[in-house]
Amino acid sequence: MGSGTSTQHHFAFQNAEKAFRAAALIQRWYRRYVARLEMRRRCTWSIFQSIEYAGQQDQVKLHNFFSYLVDHFTPSSHNERDFLNCMFTEERSPQASETQNCGDYDSIEVPDSYTGPRLSFPLLPDHATALVEAFRRKQRLHARYVLNLLHEARKHLVQLPNINRVSTCYSEEITVCGDLHGQLDDLIFIFYKNGLPSPERAYVFNGDFVDRGKDSVEILMVLFAFMLVYPKEFHLNRGNHEDHIVNLRYGFTKEVMHKYKIHGKKILKLLQDVFCWLPLATLVDEKVLILHGGVSDRTDLELLAKLDRHKIVSTMRYKTRKENKKQAEEKGNANQTGSAGRPSPWFLPQSRSLPSSPLRPSTHKAHRAGRSSSVPCGVPLDPKELSRRVRRSVDLELERCRQQAGFPAIKEKEEPSSSESEVDSDAEEQPQPTPEEWRQVVDILWSDPMAQEGCRANTVRGGGCYFGPNVTERLLQKYHLQFLIRSHECKPEGYEFCHSRKVLTIFSASNYYEVGSNRGAYVKLGPDLTPHIMQFQANKATHTLTMRQRISRVEESALRALREKLFAHSSDILVEFKKHDKDETGLIALSDWAAAVESVLHLGLPWRMLRPQLVSSLTDNKLAYKSWLENLAKEKLSQQNIQSSLLETLYRNRSNLETIFRIIDSDHSGSISLDEFRHTWKLFSSHMNIDITDDCICDLARSIDFNKDGHIDINEFLEAFRLVEQSCSGGDVSDCPQVTNSSNRDCSSPGAH
């Protein structure tokens, strides 16, 4: 009896031991599985962020491009001079008269056939709610109501301080939302889950309402409507994307002109002024500071509170390009007589002090240094009279050049009197921010926190700074604050604490990079100021995917973007590969492959970890790099025999070119002529040190002009890349051009830069 019981206990013990071992094996396997998924997720995230920040660096580099053109490009014809005058249209803060004209909405008729939402002012809560519902049903607000709403929003914003004060005494709670970036579904979802704005439910939206997404206009209309309905409970902060120069690159300008083809230019001009009047920060109960980017070791809330924020038209450059005539012409004369290098054509725009980065603004001293007059005179002239004489000499020289070039003479215009010139000059002079004021605004809109102590330049974005825990602590102690809430950075979970929970990042655009890439979040603050984080996914498709499916989907999208980046720099990568292949075997080690790719792209990615996804075949554990580059090629040889190096360079710089196109397209018509395209590429190639023939450029222009109407639409331009990618994705490797062979090209390949 006892023996049987002992045997049963022995078997039970053995079974339990097997069960524990099995459980341990399953647990170990699952932990490894989750760890591998997490590793893939982090790699994917690094790819997306690195490419995004590289694009922001390109935005800053684009201004170097314009400076280079001014200094080094000499127009060879009257047409090219006119082209440059159009290209370098001076950017400035809109005059009051211009703003009034843009707000002239009464003359715009709303047809009886219009079925969208209608607004009447002053707005009521029902109007704002109806606007949300109309946009949810994909209806569009008429241009008359858009201009009317923007006009009323501007009148309200002008009355607000730079730093709004909000108290939890008057509301049950305050909800803080981060970047929306044109994703209307996220805004509607927040209102659905958290409730519409009301006297009991206050909101603070922390900038970056526009760009990237397709519904930026609708988001602005909803936010401005609720701001007018609840002026004490609904607050908006300015972000770094509330900037007309940034909008040129990241899609908002294109969206406005697509949705409002007739009145789009008026809307954009008025929006430029509205953005300048957005408050810079919000302070909750004098304890929680809400701003878009971050702070620096020189952040001064007292200075931020009293500066004229509307003078900061754009954070992309220190001074607006519009200088008063006296300054511009004096600088032009100084450049004409004092240039040490080859003389720059004095009839070009003479702005030569554009900063290469928002971190290195030009100062007033730099502008004043070296100014002199080349106009001979016996006695000192009044500055206004001197300005008038210089303009006159410029006009005469231009007319002489026109006649020599064979253009018909232009009837002379009557020279305005000195008093008239003085009135005009005074009317056009705009107040300029001081360098310190400009730096203060750049820092709070562009900066990011870092784990290390101190404060250093944000070279990843190209603007603002990285600030450490000691910088945060010093600011909190100085102004008796508890913590900071900022946005500006996409986070996988929609939020992130850092600096010992003294800095909270909130990002409200879910699925920002790709469906399933990240959650959105918002934070609720009660009277105790304890942050309560709410996360969400606005896209229902993400709820049906497993974790592995979601990561695989996002990973595929990230790798596709990375391969495009690699292809766009394939010529430079080839040069680096050859440096590691001294014996010219056509093979390199994987470590050399990783080092070469990083030295060209500077993305800071774990290349060895990404190698299995990017490199499919090896020979004796080495990479045949020429075959690998051929596999990266994204286009087939066109029937027009366009050189592959030209298309590669165009592909690499397509974002810069789209921005340039929109600057050239001053009337925002959405298209430029083939001749303008030729001039654009000629300017671009001079900056990139590319020596190509006019025939190559014309072949490229004709191939992009799909409808053969003699104009290149920006959508046609971008469609060319989409079709090229589609054709190569379904084609054979042998169909793609060899970007590695430069000896047989008709035109020389672009140099590394």
C-alpha cells in the first residue's frame, strides 16, 4: 500500500518536473521572440526618424543653395535675370493693407449649389460642432468662410499675450494635445473619447497642426472655430511647422492650392500672418509650462513674454529677406566694390547673409560691416537721395544691357520724387527681431531633450538645441515650475517622460510613419497637476493586426524608404566601396559595406543588424557590391535615353526641387514652363557641381511633361518618380541601368557633396 503511494508520488513529481521544464522552455522561447520583435521595432523606428531628420537638415541646406546662387550664378540672358528676380521673391511680414485685402471675403459669392457647412459670426458652439461633423463626412468649407474664419481668428490672436495663462480653477481638467500634422482622424478621435471643448473641458493644442497629413486645412478650421467659441478655454501654441517656408516643403502649401485653386493664394497670405500671431507657450497654474519644442540654457521666459512675436515670420532664417531699400542698395554697392573674389553681378539680389543654420544667425553688425557707397559725390548725400540715385543708375545699366542683348527698349518711367521715395520706404520698413529674440523663439520651437548633461547644437534637425537634465532643472527652479510639457517628437507610445519625469513629450498623431508605427496620446491635468496619459489608435485596421503583423508591415515600409535613400546616393556609395576594394576584386567585407554606407548617408543606423534585410546574397562571406547597387536601381532606361546619373541626382534631391518649384511658382498655379524647368536645373546643377548638356535637361523635361502641354505640373514631376518605381518593382534586374558605369555616359556624373 505504502509502496504504491510512493510510486504515484514519484510519477507525479516527474510529470511536474517535465511540466516546469516545458514551461521554462516556452517562457524562454517567448522572451526571445518578443526580444527579436522589439529589436526589429527599434531598428524600424531608427530608420524612420533618421530619414525624417535628414529631411529637416535638407530644408536648412536649401537656404545655402539660394545663397550660393546669389553669389556664384551669373545670368547669361535677360530671361535668366527675370527668372532670378522671380525666384528670389522677397519674403516679409504682410503689410496691414495686404492682410486686409486677403481678408476681403465679402466679395466672394457662395453659389446656391454649395452643400457644405456655412458659418456666421460670432460663432456659436453648434457652428463648431457642425464643422467637425461636416469634415468627418469629407465636405469642404467654401473659400469665403475660410477667409472669414481666418480673419476673425487673426483679430483674436492679436489680442493674446505671448505666453497664455490657464488655470484649473475654472475647468474640471485641461487636456493637452501634441502634434496632429494634418491627421483629422486623430483630432476627431480625441474629441470623441475626451469630449468636445466646453467651459468645463479646456484644451491646449501644442503646435504642428499642419503639414505631412492630407487634412491640415480642416484641422486649422476646427481649431480656430473652437478658439473663437471658447476663447478662455481653448488655446493654441505655435509649432515649428506653423511657418510658411516649412510649409513649402512638407505639403501644406500644396494642399491649400489643391483645395482652393482660385482663392488659395489669398488664404496662404493670410495664414502666413495668422501663424506669426500664434502664442509661443502656455502656462498652467503658473506651474506647468507647455511649449512645442523645448528650452535651452539661454531660454528667458521674461524676454519671450515681451518680444513682438509677429516679427518672427519664419524660424528658418534670422532676418526676413525684405530689407528697406536703403539697406539693400548700400549692401549692393558694398558688394560691388569690396568683393575679394570674382565680381558678382550687381544687378542680382544682394542678400548674402542667410544663415546656414538657425543656430548661426547673421547679426546686425555683420550687416553693417563693410558698407560703402560707390556713387561719386562731392558732398554727403541724404540716405534717401543716395538710395534714389543708386536705383536710377541700376535701371540705366539694366536698360543698356537689354539693348545690347537685342531686346526692345522700355519707355522710361518717371522717377518718383525724393519725398515720395521716403514715404514708400518708410511704409515698407518692417520691425525686425533682434538676434536674441529670434534665437529664443527658435530654441523653444526646435529643441529636443537629451539624457546627457548640458546644452549643445541640434545638428540632427539643423536647428534649436539638445538640452540636458541640468538645463531643465535650472529653468524649473528659476521660474518655480513643476515640469514641462512639449511635443515635436514622434514617440512609439505617443508619450515619453524624461529628465526624472520633469519633461513630458506628447505626440497626438497616431500611425505617423505608417499604419501601426505608433500610438497617439494626450494628457489631462486636474487641479493637482498630476498628468494622466491617454493613448489611442485612430486607425481601426491596427486593432485587427497581431504584434508581429504590425511590426512586419511597418518594417517593410521603413526598409523601402531606406532602399530609396541608398539608391539616391548610389554613385557616392560606389566611390566609398572602391576605396575599400583596393585590389579591384569587386568584393568587400560586410564590415566595410556598413562603414561605407554610413560614411555616405550619416544616418547612424545599426547597419550590421539591418544587413539581412538589405543584402540577400554573399560570395565567400563578401558582398559583390556592383551587383548589389544594380539591384537597388529603381528605374528602367527610358526611351528618350535619359542619363541615369541625372535621374539619380533628381531622385536624391526631389524634396528640395519641389520646394524650389513652389518658390518659382510665385502665382501658385501649380506648374512651370519647360523653359523655367531648364533654368531651374541649370541653377541646381551649378550648385551641385554637375556638368550636363542642355539636351540632357530638355530630354528630361519632355519625359516628365506627360500631357505634352509645354508645362510641368508639380504632380507630374512627382508622378514620374512613382511610375519609375512601379516599373522597376515589376521589372527584371537586367532592365535597370547600371549606375556604377560612368565611362559610357553622355554627360558627366554628379560629384559627391
